[in-house]
Amino acid sequence: MSSNKYKKSYTLSLPKFESVFFRAAELRPWVRILSLFALVTVWIGLQTLKTIRRALSWPEFYQNYSELSLQAEEITIDQRDGFPQYLIYYCVTMYLGLTTFTHISHLIKLVITVTITTIWCILSNVPMRAVFEWYDFWAYGSRQPIGHRVYLSVVMITISAAAITVNRQLELTSRRLFIWKKAVEEQKEKVADMRRKNEALVYNILPPHVAKHFLGRRKNDEELYSKSYNAVGVLFAAMPNFSDFYTEESVNNQGLECLRFLNEVISDYDALLEQQRFKDIIKIKTIGSTYMAASGLNNEESTKPNIPVKEKWRHLADLTEFALTLKETLNNINRESFNNFVLRMGINQGPITAGVIGARKPHYDMWGNTVNVASRMESTGKAGCIQVVEATANILREFGYLLDQRGLVTVKGKGKLMTYYLVGKKPEKSSLEDENFLPGIVPDIGSVQ
């Protein structure tokens, strides 16, 4: 049992060692160089010793072959012992293997190739010269003016020169491919970054549900996007006294300071839309100092038939709360900047048609009687008040809003309409009041005080 335990631990440690080695070889060049040098040294050393040993095992008279009168055919040699020229095959195989190490510098390959070629030429022309001459005598029956040792030395030098050239070209190609790969990756990153910026810009220009429609698939420039809604709330909020504030004088830097102040106000309005309670409200556009927003454009619940009024027009209550928050935001700005700007607002609800106009500079807008009446409620209203029509007032009463009847107002294209001013909202009953006024419970006056 103990032996199995030791065996198991050994088999588990081997892959870990291999992973550490390969990781080190990938991260550190000197590990690759040492590994390559060790493999080359061991391979060439073993093959050289093998060839020399087998060559020396031939008949001892090969050293004095010039004094022999024997014919070549009388000499029998076991080819399994290996001919001396086989050594060049080992070197060529090593050159081919050395070429596959693409992460090694061509200079290192050059040094190894030149070293091995030099060793080969020295071995074939000094210690093994007699072996090659005896082999020529055995193969051809006489001495050759240019024997195998000279011929194979020339072949070895030619092959090594070709290997050095190939290694250099492979390194140049690898470097080009690496540079091209880095350039492609940078281009991909730029394209991805540009796409992210374009998507962010589209989401800033168009409502989220419309932006998803255009980014979801390819669109033709001539394709028109439009959609009809049955239950949408529309808000117009204007600063009527901003036109008196705006002057193109040197003290205002030709009106630039006035525009900077208006930009801060509109930016504060936009910041309110990031709150979770106003998630169903979408900014449509700004016209001068007039801020236009709508609700119910991304609310699918309002399209269901036979749903309660509070569920259908919950977004309208949020839009009304947004209008009240706009007034509070402007009052805070007035206190900080010592100004006296006021908002004049109008709210209406009903069916509309919304769509995107323009192919190069798209603009999301909405049309319909609901939008026109909401604009008229703002223009015919009183500064500091929120004016609504009777149908909108009845819906807002369901959510606890208090409204004061203004009376009949002449609206262009609509005649006389009964309008109301939004006063505020009923205070919600506290938990203490709910507990004291439950049916069957008489409140304790002293405890309430």
C-alpha cells in the first residue's frame, strides 16, 4: 500500500515539473538556449562517438591500406557498423531541428552551426582521415584525388551556409509577423474603442430602446424608425425670464457666460434622470431654455388592456414628480447663483407617434395632439406653476396630487379647455396615524400629544 502511495505521488509530481519547465522556457530566453545547447551537445556527441567507435571496429589494416595488395572486393564489411559518412546525416538532421526553434536568435544558431561544421571538418580531415581513405579504397578499389572527406566537407559547409541563411530569413519573417500581429491587435483595440465610443454617443443621442434598435443590426440610411404609443406622458419646462437674462455684452463675454449658466442648469436636469425613481423618464430635447421630457416610451405594461389606472399611468406620476424636482433643483441653483429664475411647465398624457429623423445627424422626436397640448399648457401657463388639462388632472388625483382649477383657457387649434394648476401632493399618513385611526380603536389624545 505504501508503494502505491509513493507511486501515486511520483506520477502527480511529474506533470507539475513539466508545466513549471515549459512555463520557464516560455518566459525566460536563457532557459530555451540552455535546453537547446544541451540537446545539440548530447545528440552530436553520442552520434559522433557511435560513428567513430564503429569505424574503428573495422579491420585494423585500414590504417596501412596503402601497403596492402588486397582487392576491394576481398574485404567484407558489415554495414550495420555504419559508414563514416553517416556522421554528416546526423549533423544535417541537427540543422533541421535547430531551424524549428523560432524563438532562438539566429546569431545563436549561427554560432552552433559554425561550431558543428568546424568540428566535422576537423574530425573528417585529421582523426578520421585514414578511415575515409580506406573507405574510398574499399569502395572504388584505388585512391581518389578528391575523396569522401573533402567532398563531404564541402557539402557540410554548403548545407550549413544554407541553414544559416534560412534561419536568418525565418527570424526576419517571424519579426515581421510579430510586428504585423501587434499592429493588427492595436487596430482591433482602436476599432473596439471607437465602437464603444460610438455606442456611448448613440446612447447619449437616442433613448436606450431606440439605440438598441439601431445598434442591433445593420440599417439602411433610407430606413425610417417610428413607433406609436397609446399612453405617454409629455412634459415641457421653460424658463420664461431667461430671455431677459441673456445679453450679448462684454460683461457677459458676448453672451458666453449666459450660455454657460444655461448649460449648468440643463446638466443638473439631466443628472436627475440617472436616479432610479426616474428610470421611465426620457429626455427628448431642449429648445432654447425649454426642456422636453416624456414617460412611458419604454413601459410595456401600459400597452396591456384592462389594467388599473395606477399601473397604467404610474410613469405619469413619476413624470409629475420629476417636474416638481426640476422646480426644487432650479430653486437651489437660484440660491447659489443669486438669481430668480422660475419654471413654467405643462404636462399632458395620451397617444403619440415617436421616431428618428435624419440619417447623418439623427434626432429622436415625437408628434401628435398630446405633444401639442402639452406645449400649449406650458406656453399659456403661469410662471412657477404646472398646468394640466382635466383628463390629466383626474389621473393625477388617483396618485394623491392636489390640483386647483384655473378655468377655461383658449388653446390654439383646440378651442377652450378646462385646465388645472398642480398645487402639490397629499402628505402620506404616518404609521402612528394609521394605528390610531384603525376602526374600533379610540386614539389616546395624551399619547398623541
